Amino acid sequence: MPDTLTEAQNRCFNFIVRYTAEHRRAPSVRDIAKALGYASTNAVAQTLDALEKKGYIRRAAGVRAIEILYRDEFSAFSTNGSAEPACAVPVMKLDMSRASLQLVPRGVLYLDRAQLGNGDFFISIADDDGMDKAGILKGDWVVLERRAVKESEKGILVGVADRDNFIVRRHYVANSRIQLIAANRSYSERLIKPSDTTVQVLGVVKMILRKFYLPS
């Protein structure tokens, strides 16, 4: 992680990132001065010197020769360069009204492919607070990768169909049985035998989405 930026340095760096994403080229010193209200290009040069020293950018000879070195999670949404930046992920609801578990589609959410990578993904909504101590709450949208869990992946977060509830738990294997552990101690541990059909691991947790309600 690079050194902390001052407010002015942060404004300048964020402008460089946005400008580069929009125009597919770096801004010139004059572009930065005009957009951010710098009194002179010398003041911009001093800010760029600080950004380079702190590891956020690298400069070379040329008017627009600014290379961005530091990228946060959000920068991937606009700069991944993928031909297919959006991935349609189905939102699925559990249905136990039939003889076996069914995942019924309820809609589609478009997510950034750079964040997901390649794989078979779907979304379901957490039905309990069993993982609240790990930051996953009832009502959170859980993005799952539909794949088998390796025995070496001890403690990995998985999405689980527990009868007609969708829950998230940590996954362990003990004596040929799957052990599902909640972060909240008021929720009991579950052991799944190979013959158990009421509990089913659906996939590995890839991402958590949450809606925030802000006071008006």
C-alpha cells in the first residue's frame, strides 16, 4: 500500500485516474491545472512529483507520459479493458416444494467481470445472521461460484441450502463428513453425511453485496 496522500494530492490522483479511463490517455499538466484550478503548471509538477515519490504514478518523457501504478478495487470497473466488462449473474431462490432442491431464477444482476473472473456464478440472499461476526448479515446478496470445494480449502466460505433456507458457513471436512461452522456462536454446527439430502453445499462465496439505508 503506498503512502497516504494529502487532500490536494488525492484530488489530483483521482482526476488522473478518471481522465485516463474516459479518454484512454493520461492528462497533460495543463489539463490537470485547468480542471483542478492550479495557479501554475509548476504547482501541478510539484504534486505529480509527490505522487510519483509515494508510488501512485510513474512518469517518463512526454506531455502525457503518466502511468498509474496504484489501482483500488473500483478502478477495475472502468479500466479493465475487457470486451465484455459486464457479466449477467442470475438471482436464484431456493424452492423445496418439490421432491428435491430447486434453484428458481428470479432475475439477473449485471456485475463487473474483472471482479468475478471466469466461472459459473449465481446470487442468492442470506436467510440468517449465522455469519454476522464475519461481516455477512441476513438479507445480504451472496455471489456464489458454482464449483466443488477442495478438501484443502479449510475454512472457506460456502453457500448452503439448508432445507428451504440459504445460509453461509465456513466449510471443513472431518472424517468424510462436511462440517459447517457459523461465526455467531448462537447458531449450531452442522455435520453433513454423504447420505444427507436436506443440506447441500451450493458453491463458494465470491462476493457480498449489501443495500444501505441512509437517513433522510
